[in-house]
Amino acid sequence: MFTFIRAALLVLLISAAALAHDISGKWIFHVETEFGSGAPTFVFKQAGEKISGTYSGTFGTADLTGTVTGDDIQFSFVVTIQDQKAEAVYKGKIASDGTMKGSVDLAGLGTGTWTGSKQ
């Protein structure tokens, strides 16, 4: 009985690992906000559910941190806008086709939507 349970758990763990998303690499985003649109580049490094990396775009460059849990992604970074530090928070869903999409909150100053494609 124990052998069967162990085997079943192993199969479940392997299946879950196969379904997990690894977003490591370079991504090109298209962002639409009430202030206009942009095409920032993100480079993600993933270790389990934790992500780190860099943002490059309209606001310069910044380090980012976040998480990937299943299909859900959330990450943020701090930029300087008109001599004020502001945090951009991205939340979204990862698709199996190498894309993702979601919403962004620009430090309470505005919101928008985004789509991203892995390069």
C-alpha cells in the first residue's frame, strides 16, 4: 500500500513540475495606460516561485522582484518619476504559448494593461 501511495505522489509531483512555468529570459511587453503606451523589456530570472530581474523602458532601468505561482505572476520595481520614487506593480496570468497578460498599477498614479511575449 505504501509503495502505491509513494508512486502516486511521485507521479503527481512530476506532473505538477511539468505544468509549472519557467519565465526565465527576455520578454518584450506592450503596455497601455491612460498616459500612453510603451514597449518595455524585462529580463526575468526564476528560482522556484521567486523571480528577479530587470526592467528597461520609459523610466530607465530598475531591478525587479516577484513571484510565479501556477499561472499567476506578480512583480514590481521602483522607478524615479519627476524626482519622486514610485513603485510599478504588475499582476497577470502566464499562458502556455509563451505569452502573458495582465494589469499594472503605477504607484497609484495610474493603471493600465499589458501583454508580454518571450523572446
